[in-house]
Amino acid sequence: MYRLHSFCQSGNCHKVALTLQLLRQPWEPVFVDFMNGATRSSAWRDEFNEMGEAPVLEFIELGEETRLTQSGLIMTVLAERHADFMPALAGRNTRERREVLRWLLFDNHKFTSYLATYRFMKSFGASAPDPAVLAFLKTRMDAAFAIVESHLRTRPFLVGDHLSLADLSLSAYLFYPDEEFGGDVLAGYPYLRAWVIRLMAIPGLKGPYELLPGERIAPRW
Amino acid sequence: MYRLHSFCQSGNCHKVALTLQLLRQPWEPVFVDFMNGATRSSAWRDEFNEMGEAPVLEFIELGEETRLTQSGLIMTVLAERHADFMPALAGRNTRERREVLRWLLFDNHKFTSYLATYRFMKSFGASAPDPAVLAFLKTRMDAAFAIVESHLRTRPFLVGDHLSLADLSLSAYLFYPDEEFGGDVLAGYPYLRAWVIRLMAIPGLKGPYELLPGERIAPRW
């Protein structure tokens, strides 16, 4: 049994939830009150994650209580632990496993980083965002979108013509409704949109508000 | 022989150069004219990296020409290929290897991402940066610095009491001179500063302007 410390506004938590769902693993969510500062307290940092973030995954491994943080690492460990059930998820061979890690790094550096920050500041920040900062994030987000759009023009999934962790990592934030991005965030990206719809149709890959704990919050604007 | 497509203003290229140096591998730099847009051309994207970035590492593997991109992936592959020479670099066991990947992901998501963008906009961007955007990046950068500072308070290196890829990845941009950050970027972070000085003293770990090709450029301000 996996325990996922998480909250429904976090696409990074959703990445792990999607992975657990796909691997058909029993798991239970544990609510983290991120929106009220829980992950930034010293108690949380000392006990769960010095980086002050969710998700945190807990499970028993070789008889020991294990805690992992960073969605990209958690997903990789899960795919390796359950490779017998779904061997292709982490990549079918060395070349594909490298490609998966490459996209996970790109996601953290250029894709989720801007997309998630843009959505959070636009809809859930404590105060109204600076327009220049929002415009900066939007430009960076669109540059990352254009790269993935071009990649998906000639293939159904990011790596190796099959579903992999790369798809789950980059798509998780795109499961959120348009209104949280202030509008149709995928306008002008038909291949990205078709890919997200393809992923949403896979059994078990539900949205964050169905899978993760916490109150849904209306966007501020 | 490794060929590293790179340029001296890129700390991401420097991460790979530091790894090659530490592993005592023969390598040659190939200049990429990033500052004049080379990596954003379709020719570069088609031939070298659809993500429009350097570094790119080329080498022969199992008789085949291989190209890798994303510094975190390149470093991981190099450490694994040359684990006989320096087995601890990628982590000495499963727990450490997970820790290394965790810090590489944190670096891409929260540390290099803000630090590198701040430095670039401050000193090398085509036009003067928006003050609100700079302030946003600085706040995020300081939050990431505080996490690493706290971690280094009780240990000399990020993972397992020995040098690892995590140290090379997070420190690479901190090899650049203060003036490129607009001042003493490590003021207030004594443990971070001591750690960078410790790394700079390791034989072979030279600065980017000694290791990488291209003209040095004076900061605009």
C-alpha cells in the first residue's frame, strides 16, 4: 500500500497519482494543506521534505519505511518496482529509458515549471500577479509548448510510440480545466490537445479533482 | 573521444564539462553560437536537439554514433559508463542514486532554472530586463538557495558525504564571476559559498571560461 502526501491543486502530485493508477497499485492519499503553508513549515521540512514541496510517497521497501520526494524520481522508482506489470512505462530499452529521463528533465526545467507557475499565479496566488511576470511566464510556456507540439506532430506519444512516464509527467497539469489557466491554454496546439485527450481516455487516468484530496478552489479572477 | 557542443556562457554545458574533467575523459569542445541564435534555428533543431538547447554530447557507443541532450541525462550516462573509474559519482547504492536524481530534478526545476535565467536576463539579454521579472526570479532563486544552504549546514557534499553528480549540477553556474549576477550572489549563504570553494579546489574542475569555447562577453550593465 502506497501513501501519497498530496493535494488536489498540485499537478506534481497528480503525476504520481496517474502513475499509481496506471500501474493499478493500491494507494491512499494523505492531505497536505499546501495552500495554507503546510509544506513550508519547519515541521514539514524536518519530517517529510526539506525542499518544502509535495508530493511525498511513503511505502515499505525491503522491510523499511521509505519516503521519496520529487515527482520525477517517484515515478521512475514506481515504474521500476512494477516493471513486471507494465515493462514499457520506464522505457523498453536503454535508448528509450534515456529518452524518458530526457523528457522528465525538460518537463522540470522548461515545461511544468512555467506552466504550473503561470497557472498558480494567475488563479491561486495570495495577491494579484504582476502582468510583466505573467507575460514572461506565458512566453516561456509557449516556447515549451511549441517544442512538444512539433514532437507530437509525427507520433502519438513522446517516447517510443507507446505510453511512458514522459507522457504522464508533461500532461499532468493539462488535466486541469481551462479556467485555471485563464482560458484555452492549448489553443493553437492541436497535436498537444489531441495527445492530452488520448491520455485522458486511458482507463484509470482520472483528473486531479477525482484522485487527490483537498477542497476545490475557484480561480481568483 | 567525446565531442561537446557547447559555449562558455552556458552553465548547463559547464555541468557536462565538469563531469568529463572529473572522469578524466578525453573530450573536445565544439562551439555553438547560441548567443546569435544558433540553437533556435530549424537546422540545429533537426540535426542536434529539437529542444533548441546546448549542450549536446556526441560519442561512439557499441559502434554507433550517439547524441545525447539535457545535461542531467548526459551526466548520468557518463557516470554510469565510467563507473569503474569513479564508482561513487552517480551514487554508491540505490539510496544514493535516488538522492542524486532527486537533486538533479530539483536543480532543473528550482535551482539552475531561476539562477541561470536571472543571470542571463541581468547580464546578457538582448534588452534591459523588466525589474518585476528580475525581482520574481531573485525571490525564487533565494528560496532555492536557502534549501541548499540548510542542507549543506551539516555535510560537505549534497549526497552521501562524497562528491556526486548532484554537486556538479547545482554548482556549475556558481563558477561564474559575481559580476555576471550583478553582485555577490552568495552573500548570506556561507555554507553554499564554502561548498563552491571546496568544489573549485578539486583538480580538473576549472571554470567555464577555461573549459568551454566562445568569446567572453562583458555584462551589459
